[in-house]
Amino acid sequence: MRTQFPFTAILGQEGLKHSLLLNAVDPGIGGVLAMGDRGTAKSTTVRALAGLLDAASIDAPVVDLPLGASEDRLLGSLDVDAALARGEVHFRPGLLQDAHGGFLYIDEVNLLDDYLVDLLLDVAASGVNRVERDGLSYQHDARFVLVGSGNPEEGELRPQLEDRFGLSTHVSTIRDVTVRTEIVRRRLAFDADPGVMSREFATHQQELAATITRARETVSNVAIPERVSEAAVQLCVECGVIGHRAEIVLVRAARAAAALRGRTEATTRDILTVAVPALRHRVTREPFENPTTSGARVHNIAMRTFGLHNAA
């Protein structure tokens, strides 16, 4: 098995990393959408999550859905070899079964075929994959965390699919010269000898893995005071979001954030921490408004709603 770049060795992209960790703690948050500049380690970060979950002894595979994958590859199909050799009807699992209980990652998600988008939305909503074709009738549980990445310059994402992601983060190019130089050093070191890099960050990986494990075990017991739920709803109203999925995601993400910090009660500060990724893709966008601007607008509304200052 190919060694993954260590999650804790990835510099920058704090929003994406935190969103992935929140979903690792509570898969019910509903996934992560990471749109932004090309070449900013979006795919590397998502795939590195697999190694971190392995270190935490969490059975949650990270499965890639390749661009151009067929319906059969996604859903599963008749096992043609068994049918031809023995005349038997067997199901050949697809990527949805492989991803059950884990993460399904779609790079270039905005270029995904509309038909596959519809299939994914149906399965994501029901949690069950049903295959009826070629004399085959089969169904299996298919509950997974959907993670997508892409470059918005290459096309917009369908609103129905965008809303299905629990959290959304915008990944931008790092401008700090020192950080960028260290990114080059780490990438070249990993390419030269992945084992050395893995050992260098083993302690950090184990520490973060232990944090995730504890948070997963305690998240359902984290208290959500009524004032925190009311604050989440009020923020959604102030931001003008449509539907009620937003406040549910907001509260679940705040609870997971509290669990990651080892606390037993969520606060309005936790709501503020997750407000932008939970709401930035659910607010009405102004013409030509970019994700950074909409995220700043959500942040400013949150600061004002909670009576805080220093919005930035």
C-alpha cells in the first residue's frame, strides 16, 4: 500500500484540515467541499486523512471516485466472470460499497457527470444503494462522508450537490515565503523517502489520532445548551440561509469542535468557529461575489449576532 503524506506535515489549509477532522469526529456533519486554487494540496490533504484514521484505529476507508468513472464502477454491477463461467448471478461491489462507513472523495467534483451527481444525491439521501439491472436485484447500506474538491474556474457546482456537503472551505495559495519554502522541503523529502517523513511526524500523528479517538467517543455526550441552539438558529436567520439543514450542521459541527477541544459543553464560541464553513455555501450570493467575500460576510454577521467585535 502506498504511504500517504502525513496529515500533520501539511502546512496551511487550516480550514480544510479542521473541517475534515470535524467530520472524522462526527460523520453526521455531512462532508466537506474544498474549492480553490489548483496545486494547493487539496487532494493530498484529503488522502492524508486515511493515514491519520489508520493511526487512530478507526475503520473508515477513504475511497477515490475517479473522474470519468462509469455508473457500474460507482454503484456496482453484475459479476460478468461468474455469470459466464458458472451461470451464477453475483453482485460485483462498486465504490459506494467500498466507501461504506468511511469517506468518498471526488476530485474535480464540479466536472462530475450530471447523471452520476443524481445517483450520488439519491444514495446520500437514503443511505442505501439499490441496483436493479441485468437480471440483478441487490441493495446494500451506503453511508459515507462525501468530500469534494475542485477549481471553481473550471465550472460551477450544481446547487443541489453543493448543499449536500455539510461544510465548505475555500483553499487559496499561501503567500508567505517561509511557509512555501518549507512546503517544498517537506514535499521533496517525502518524495525521496516517504518512510523518513512518516517517522519524523509519527509522534504528531499519534497525538492527533488520540485526540480524534477521544472526541469520537465523547461527542454524543457533549451538551448543547438551549442558548447555543438558539444562537445557531438566530445566526442562520440573520445570514438568510434557506432551509433547516444549515442550523443542524452548525450545531453538530460546534459540538464536534467542542469534543476536539476536550470540552463537555458546546458554546457560542464553537458556533462562531464553524459558522463560515457551515454557512458560506448556503447564503445568497451577490453577483460576482467570490467565496472569500461570502465567508467574510458570514463571519461579520456572526460577530455582530453574538455581540462581538474585531470582525476580520
